[in-house]
Amino acid sequence: MYDIKNYHRADNISHAVALLEKNPTARLLAGGTDVLIQLHHLNSHFEHIIDIHDLPELRGIQCDQAGNIRIASGTTFNELINHPIAQQHLPALVEAASMIAGPQIRNVATFGGNICNGAPSADSACPSLIYDATLEIASPEGSRYTSINGFHTGPGKVALAANEILTAFHFKAENYRDKGAASFKYAMRDAMDIATIGCSALCDIKQGKFQQLKLAFAVAAPTPIRCKHAEEAARGQPLTRQTLVTIGKAVSHDVSPRTSWRAEKEFRLHLIHTLTERVINVAVMRAGGKII
């Protein structure tokens, strides 16, 4: 049995926000893949539950005429993986989603839950960072919008008030159109394990040069991060092996992996440099270029 002291089922987003106002210590239950584990371990911080599972307002993927994509936060990873809009326009996000646990978990785990859990290893965080997702958040005052960059504030922490709900992710056409992107994950048991290191890259190339590189890593710092030094090192540089070496050196200034029982710091640094080259290579090819 789970030690649940209070359980409320929300009828819609407004009702869920109102319930959070009345129960500021309550936790949201969407897919339940993280919350139920905490309940199983009798975590006292999860004794009060507000259930938002399967709310129609929190499901679905749409693309407007301008190419801007909206993914509702309660969309499951299998729904995301199999959706033609995501497959066509957000391949790095689909790849990352495909690496999450097994099919049973992906059937219920939600995009929003994966991000709001705040884990440094969240598989969907890196592609969300390189696509510069905008988060739509419901609060008692209405909806507000904020960037995914800076949303993670520490291990297990995100910039979300106790009475707020992440309702959707927005991806602007300008952040994916005519660009190449890719995601990789290294884990001891592949998808069935938490990432030892995860990464995503997005490239905009013109005339054989990097016009822009966006590079993100998970488990390389206390939060999922964009690699600003590496991105700047690539700007305007030719698509050569030497440029990859330069980017790899710059990455060292962006990351701060730690030693844990999963992996030593030195091994994680090795993975970071190896995956940097691999993910950028694939992103460049998908953008129509080639490293020479």
C-alpha cells in the first residue's frame, strides 16, 4: 500500500491550480513513473497527491501554419515518438524520448513530468535546451511563458512555484527549420538505465561553416546545461576535424561532472569529449554538411 494521506483528482487545469493553492505541499501525479517510486519508498514529501493524469488539456501535439509546434506537457513519450510532427521537425527530441526506459514506462511517462522532476539526467532536457523550448506555465494569475534555459535551478529543483503547473512546450520554427539535430545517451544498460552522460546538438551551417552550434549535456553538471564556450568556439568556423578538436577543448570549460557510484568523473569527461564529436557529426550530416 502507498502511504497517501490526501488524494484529489483534478477536473481540468484551472481546478488543478486551485487544488494546489489549497494544498501547497501537494505533488502532481501525471504519468506516475517518478511519484510512485517516491511513494513506494514512503517519502513523506509525497503524501498529498493531486492527480492530473489524462487531462485532455494536457495531451496532444499541434503545429500552426507558421511551423510553431506546441506539445502539451502530459503527452507521453510514446505518443511523442510516434507523432509525425515530432518525427519530421524535432528528431533530436524523438531520439532522446526513444532512449527513456522501456516501452511500458514510455507508455505512461510524460514529457512535462520528466522535465519538472528536475533530474540532472532527464533524457528530454538536452533536446529541449538545443531547440530553445519555451515553457507555458499555468498559475492562479493566468499563464506565463519562460525559457527552458535556466528552468533547472539545481538537482531536483526547477523554477516552478508550488501553485503552478507546466502545461506545454513551445518550439519556434526558427529554432528547428533548416537545421540538423541529434541526441545520444550513454548508459550501462542503454535505455533501461539512467544516463551516465546524455547530449544533444543542433547545427545551422552555411557555405561549409558553422553559423550556429547549440550543444547540451545531461549529468555533466548539477543541472542539464547548454555549453556556451563550445558553442562560441564553433561560430563561423569551417566543418573540419580541427574545429571539432577546438570545440572539444572548449567543452571542458562548460562541464563539471562528478564521481558517483555510476561512474568516475574522469570516465564521464572521456564520454563528454567522445559524444561531443559524435553528436555534432550526426547533426552536421542532417544539416546537409560533412566534417572533413
